[in-house]
Amino acid sequence: MTSLDYDSDSSSGSIGGADAFQISQLSSAKRPRIDEPASTSASTAVRSAAPDVLSEDPLNQTSLITRPTDTVMNVNITYDDMMKPVLGPENPFAERRFQNQNTISGHVEEQTMSEHAFRAQHLSYGILGYSQNPSNDVSAPQFIGSLDAARANNFSTVDVVRPTNASRRELKRKRKAKGDLEVVDGEGAYQGPWAGWEGENEKPEGLEEPVEEPEEDEDGDAAAQEATRKAAFVKRSTFGQEKSIFHGKSLTDYQGRTYMHPPLAVAPHLVQETADQECFIPKACVHTFTGHTAGISVLRLLPATGHLMLSGSMDKKIKLWDVYNEGNCLRTFMGHNQAVKDLCFSNDGRKFLSCGYDRQMKLWDTETGACLKAFSNGKIPYCIRFHPDEDKQHIFLAGMSDKKIIQYDMNTSEITQEYDQHLGPVNTINFVDDNRRFVTTSDDKTIRVWDYDIPVVIKYIAEPFMHSMPSVTMHPTKKWMAAQSLDNQILIYSADNFRQNRKKRFAGHTIAGYACQVGFSPDGKWISSGDAEGNLIFWDWKNGRIKSRLRCHSKVLICHEWLPHETSKVVTGSWDGLIKLWD
């Protein structure tokens, strides 16, 4: 029988030599698995797939391994291990750790003081660096903190310490001498009550004096400033740097027609009148125009047919889109250095005007993409309009940020008239009364009516309850004007006497702060407007009730246009950079 390597006081009769730790008496769940030599018999040929958890021989292990369910520990611990000092944190529930301990955490004394006394001692310790010790223990120090600071302040608290007169005099600013009355100039001259203060011109230590640059002559400096100003002006308004990119395969079709020709093969009804059919409210998006990298600011359809669409964006670009065929971008116009604000087609659509925040107004050729002319008076144009008369297509009006409406003659590139009565930037221009008059709105919350080419207001509309009207649209009958008021409602004004029709008021949308465009269906039955949440709202023109609220975009829906020859198609533009066609 082999001897076992362990010490035990128990007799050899109680524990067998082969099972010294009583492993055979343990349950199978608690019994350790031991690698056994392979047996040649068939009964022991089956191997266990379970991994070996114990890495030591249970009979010769050096570490104690137990399970949470164990109640008996069958191991003999050596004397050295049992006599080792206890490790770990002290037991907070032991009987006593300190001589004067009266709580689990240590020694605590009870003291009573007023709120004023506590704050005085607390502030004294934070500001002066010492405070009185509130302990009742005789052996405890009387003060806590810096004893030197306490002696310097005579052990006083912060509410008692007062600066001495000498220290006050040192801190007080001292005036320079008034001087001698008989001395007029130079050292010791009389200054009287205007004498300065001592040390007021002294620079703090470590402050470096600025390096004096060599002075240039005045003529050279002025010439350099003038050159810089001219260079900046040229960068902003140089004519000839504009360009356009055609995105199609061919400028003409097999018959030699450009995209200016209406697609009668696809839409033969484009030659009909616009108000012949009854219109309905669109319900679904049928196409999305993508290409702009910033928010859309304005949309304009080609007059008469509407088969082409212009879009101006905050990415400084203007794009021309095909509406009826495949909805592709036909041409991109690049010439503005800032966001595009407004666009306007001429009557035949062959030309269009654009204005932007770069203070530029440009005349473009729709077909070739060439920039024909550029205009600027140094101010930001907020709106731009061709004169609607056929014999005045060389004249356009622009509402500016300097409160003026300027009238340009494109043949001479000169300003022929200025309408200067508004008290804020001009937002809209609309021609009425057979184009003999035009109506303007402004940030000054007023509506003014002008005779064309006469800079005198003939009608002035201003009420205390009026708000700014950044968008005005004419009804298809030309009898009414719909003005988007920033108090979340659309107001209707007569185009004859310019009185408000108080029976027609369209509300229920939120546009405060946004110049959302107002639109009319071609038959005048529906009035529509975008809102700040990206919805398109439709009202019945007769009773003013909301008929539909269409969710279109994720950001504010700033502009939309009804297709003139369609019964229920609307294009919408939003600040999310998308243009969508709805039917």
C-alpha cells in the first residue's frame, strides 16, 4: 500500500489509503474529474466530452478550491497558513479601534452654535486659512489651520478683521501734483483738477511693447487701400465669369428643336387654355428632383406652357428642369457668389432674371445658358420682376434691402427710376390694374401702391395689427391678392380698391418667421401654402376651410407652384434641398 503525502491526526482505520479525502462519498456533481490511464477494456473506452476544470491533482493541490454549495472542506490546512495575519480592511463592527471611539466611524462630539457663528468660522477657514476648533477635548488644539495667519490677524474671524488705515492708504490711488500756477508748460506745469493718477501709464510686467512697423507715405497707403477695395469689388461683381453646364446628350432633337419647344407628343394639352379644366388636390409624390446641395429658395415655371422649371438654391446655383419627360436637370447656371434669392421669367420665357445675396442681378438666356448682362447698385435685392407689358420687356423692378424699389432699363443698364417710401427692406412686387400700377410689401408691415414710373405712393395700407407680408400672389382672375402674413394667416386684398376682404381669411398653418409662398390652382378653386413643418395645406377658396394637409418635406416648405395645364400637379421646394412633383 502506497503512503500518502499528508499529515493527519486521524487513525488509518477511519480513512482508507485509496480515498484519503472521502472523494468517493461525494455526490457526482461535486466529485472532481481525474485523468485516468486508458484501459484496454471496452467498458472504459468511452471518453467524456466535458472539459477538465481542475488543473491540479486533488491529492497534491497547492490552492484551495471550493464550490459555493460546499459545506465540508476535506483538506488539511498547514499550520503556517493558519497562523498568517488576517488581511483586508478592518472590521468596522469590531468592539473598539480608537481609545475615544464612540461611533463606528470614529469619534464624534456634539456641539451647538448659531448659524452666524458657523458661517463666520467656515468663511474664516476658507479665506484666512484658520478657524477655531469646536472640540470639547482639553488636549485638542484650540485652532485648526495656519497658526501664523491666525497670529497675524490676532485670531479674529473674517467678519471682525478690518484693514488698517495704513494698508488702506497704500491701496488708495494717488493723484499727481496739481503743479505750479506760474508754470504754463513743461515739468511742474499747472494741471489742477485735471491732474492724472500715479502709475496710470505704467505697463504691467511681462507685457511686450508692440513692434513699430515702418510707416508708409500717405499716398502709397491710400493707393493700396483703393487697390484692395477695387479687387474686392471685382471679385464680387465681375461680369463674364458666369457659366452654365448642359446636362443632356444633345441640344436639339431630330427635328432641330431645343428644350424650349413644348413636348406636345407627351402632353398635347399644353396648347390649351389654363383655366379650362377643374382642378383637384394632389395626394401622392410622383417624382423627386435631386441635384441641389442646399435648401431651395425659389421655384418658377416657364410661362404659358410650364414644361420647364427654374429652381434657385442656397448652394448659389440655378437649375433648369424638365417637368414632363423624365424630370432630369437640363442645365445648371453658375454665376452668383451667394445664395440665390429670386427668379423671374420674361413673358416668352427666352430670358430670365436672377438675384442673390451677392448683391447681383443677372440676365440669362434660358436656351443657351449665357449670362447677357449683370446689374448691381451695391445693395441686396430681395425680389425682382419683369414689367409684364410686351413693349416693356426691357424694364424690370427690384426690391432692395435699402428700402427702395429701383427700376432698370436693360438696354442702357441704367437706373431710370427709384421708388423710395418704404421704411424697411422690400419683399414683394406685383403688377395690377392692367400693369399700370404695382403693389409692394415690406418689412415695415405696410402695403404701398404705386403708379408705374411715378415715385409717389397712391395708396398706403398700415394698421397696428398688421404683420410683415413676405409673399403675395395674385388670384388667377387678377381680382384678388393673397398675402402671407407672419401671424400665421393668409389675408385677401382687392386688386381694385386694395381693401381687405375680411370674409376671406385662411389660417391653421404655422409659418411665423418663414416667407412661405402662397399658390392658387389654375381654376382658382384652391389656395395653398407651405408651412414650417414641411406640410402643404389646401383651403377651399369659397368657404376658407382646410381641405387637405399633405406631408411633403422634412423641413420648411418655402415655395411651390401649380402646373398651369394640369388638374392636380404641384411642384414643391423645401430647405431640405429636394424638389418634388405631386399628383
